[in-house]
Amino acid sequence: MARALLLIERRELVARLSIIVFSGTEDKLIPLGVISQAAAALGYEVKIFATGWALLRLLKRPAEPTWPKEFESMVPALAKGMQAANVPSWVEMLKQAKSMGAKVYACSMMAQVMGLKKEDFDPALVDDVVGVTTFLTEAEGGQVLFI
Amino acid sequence: MARALLLIERRELVARLSIIVFSGTEDKLIPLGVISQAAAALGYEVKIFATGWALLRLLKRPAEPTWPKEFESMVPALAKGMQAANVPSWVEMLKQAKSMGAKVYACSMMAQVMGLKKEDFDPALVDDVVGVTTFLTEAEGGQVLFI
Amino acid sequence: MARALLLIERRELVARLSIIVFSGTEDKLIPLGVISQAAAALGYEVKIFATGWALLRLLKRPAEPTWPKEFESMVPALAKGMQAANVPSWVEMLKQAKSMGAKVYACSMMAQVMGLKKEDFDPALVDDVVGVTTFLTEAEGGQVLFI
């Protein structure tokens, strides 16, 4: 019982939010930036595990933005609205989250599948390349989103 | 320690499920309705934070339904099946969830980006326009889904 | 208070990860397999609730794989990379997760909508057909992902 109580007490003191980001469409990277930044500002321990298509946007030479086919016609209006509302890009928001302690990991398995090495990732965005087991262990007991 | 125990006890008594709904494709709004309704019926404290494309379906004058391009050919069969099985629409299920206490918030940042004001949202579906920080604080300690 | 402490102690001892899988595109089934397998190997209680398009890939006679339209051009490279990296298919990973105790449920409502009966599902993949209320009750207090 004592062990359980100690674990719980620690978790109450630092809320933990982990995000698995697989979707690499540009629209879904906006909430990645917004939520990470807001949670980090609230003092949450934020951990991001990037995998799948999302890896291609975290490279030193990132892939071109991809949008979901069904919403393509709305992209120009969205981009214009983001600019008019002075909303920072998801890259800027992610960097803000990182400056407040958020960590971003790239999935080692998917990196291998895509032929990507640690030095291919933008070091301003990605802290390390780790396996899903490491990520799950760090995320244990906290909230987890799959984007 | 006493503070931690009190917080925990409260959370055990009322389970909390929060849903961030970003995808505005019509298929993904079905599980939004189903899960909200079922969780509210189970006595969960249900909070929904609508953002991104999903905002366009919560307006007084909602956008036309959008389906993922890759599943478009299956939409007529799905619609027919929903009708044959007497499954209520996601709008009806969301209203049922709300009648049992669920709250629906529209993301203030994305509303601004899309040029939407509080009076543009259907008051039968949206309770308020709030920021992500408010939502995260309300969701703290509970389960969170990203749809 | 005693009741709350007992519930908490049990949850500390067995971490619980539940996954709602709605997206039936083939790319998103990869993290379903990877995460289920890794969590089960870590000793998590893993419960999967398959619904929506994902049901069509869990049948005795499964539908052909579907990929998101916007990433279709990258599928051959991804498939080649999976093979070169010796990554098992999501079906194999899901079976490994099940051999370590993971349970897979098909959503009864969506099965009815799609005209699917329990005997239509591959018994090597699906344990039972249940309602969302049953799933939410089993998932209570643990982490939940929506894929």
C-alpha cells in the first residue's frame, strides 16, 4: 500500500500528458502544437512520440506539407485565417512547448522502416529516437492522446 | 498527503471522460455521439472540446457533411445500415449526452481563425467558446480522447 | 475512503490501456499492432474496441486494405521498408498481443449497421462482440486511445 500511495502522490503533483502523433497531415499538427504548448505552460510533463507520416515533417529537410484530400479546398482560407489571427505555426508552438520542458521522441521502429537516422531529424524539434516501450513506460499513469 | 488523497477520492467517485474532436469528417462524428452518450449515461462527467474541421458541423448553418475520400464509395451503404438499425444521428446522440450533463465547448483560437463567433454556433450543440487551457484544466486527471 | 484506496491500489498494480480503433486505413492499423503488442509485453491489461471502418479488416473475409488518399503515393516505399526492417504485419502483432492477454472486441452497434454477425469476424482476431457501455466500463480508470 505504501508504494501505491507514494506513486499516486507524485502523480498528483505533476500532471502528465503524452501525445502519440502518427497523422502527418498538416491540419492535425496544429492541435499538436496548441495542446503541447498549453499543457507545458500549465506545468504538465509533456512527452510526444512521433511516428508514421508525422516523422516526415520533423526532419532537417522536411517533406512538403500534406493535407487531407477531402479538406484541400479549405486550406487557403485556413492559412489566411491563421495569419490574420496571428496564430504561430505548429513548429513555433512545439518549440515553445520544448522550451518549457516538453520532450519529443521519434519512433525508432518507424524511423528504421523509413530509412531515417537520428541525424536526419531536426535537433530543434526532436530530442531522441526511442522505442515504443520506452515511451509507454514514460507515459504510464498519465493522459495519452493519439493524433 | 492528505490533499492527494482527497483529490483521488473525488475522482474515484465521478469518472471523467473528455473528448477533443478535430476531425470533421462525418464518419468520425458517429463515435463522438456514441461515446458521449454512453459515457454520460454511465454517469461520467463528459466534456467535449470541438476544434478544427469539426467546428464547421456545429454551426447554426453547418457545412455540408464531408467524408474521407478513401471511404466515399461506402457511404451510401453505411447510411442505409444506420437507418435500418435505427441508429440515431450523431447530432441526436450528442443532444442526449448533453441532456445528461455533457458539455460541449468550441475552441476559441480555431473559431477566431475560421472567423466564427459564439453566436454562429448552434446553441443546442455548443455550450460555450473557451480556450484550450480551460479545457485541459477541466479534463485534468480523467481520460481524454482525440478524435 | 477505504473503498477508494483499494480501487487505486489495484490500478497501480495492473496498468490498463484501452484502444478504440475506428480508422480502417491500413497505416493506422500499424500503431494498433505496435502499441498493443508493446503494452501487453509490459504487462498492461490491453483492451481493444474495434468499430467503424476498422471492422472490415477483422473479418474472416476481410476487405482489401485502404490507404489515405493523400499518402497513397508513399505506400510502396513504406511496404518495402517494413519488409526490409523485418517488421511483422499488424495482424501478427495483434495476435502476439492477444497471446499475452490482450482482448479485442467488435462494436455491436456498428456491426449491426454493417450487417456483420459474430461469426463473420476472424476468431483469431476478435474475442467478442460487445456494446460501447461494456467497453467503457472495462476501460474505466485506465488510459484510452482513439485511433
